[in-house]
Amino acid sequence: MQDGMMSKMMMAMMALILLIGVMYAAQGVRMHAQVPVEEARFNQLQGQYFSQAKAVRDAAETNSELSQQLVRLQQYPSQLLELKLVGVGRILTGIFVVLVGIMIALVMMPNRLKKAIRG
């Protein structure tokens, strides 16, 4: 009875580990899928800003729409970099967690096989 309970606990733990790994990988993939959308917005914002004459851009007052547009332009590259790098990090973390789960299963396999053979 106790062996069956222990087996169910191990299976639940393995399922939880694999679920966590898949969730991390899915978050990373979702972040990477968001990058092209954000890059398109960035390019559109650049086009709107730089379509203005240089004299108009330079003469923009503080807190005007044009100066706020410049601030958004300056912040976008770091946001895109964060999406890319954190996305890759989450994907790799998810893969690592899944591989650890597989390793645990492989390490447990000889013991389970020994118990099955002894009956």
C-alpha cells in the first residue's frame, strides 16, 4: 500500500515538474511571438517621428506630443531587447526543467524495474 502511494506521489511530482517546464517554455514562446508586433509598432512610430522636418522636431517644446514620441522611441529598443532576452531565458528554463524531470525519471527507472522483477 505504501509503495503504491509513494509511486503516485512520484508521478504527481513528475507531472508537476513537466507542467512547470512547459509553462515556462510557453511564456517564452509567447514573448517571442510578441516581438514582431512590437517591432512593427516601433517602425511605425519611427516613421511618424522622422517624417517631421528636423526644424520642427528640434523646436518641439517639453511635454509636447512630439517630445513624448521621442521618449517612446528611445525606450522601445530596451523593451524589445527585454522581450527577446527574457523570452529566450524562459524557453531555456522550461527546457532545463523538463530535462531535469526526464533525468529524475531515468534515475528512478532501475529501482522501479528491480521492484517489478522481484514482484
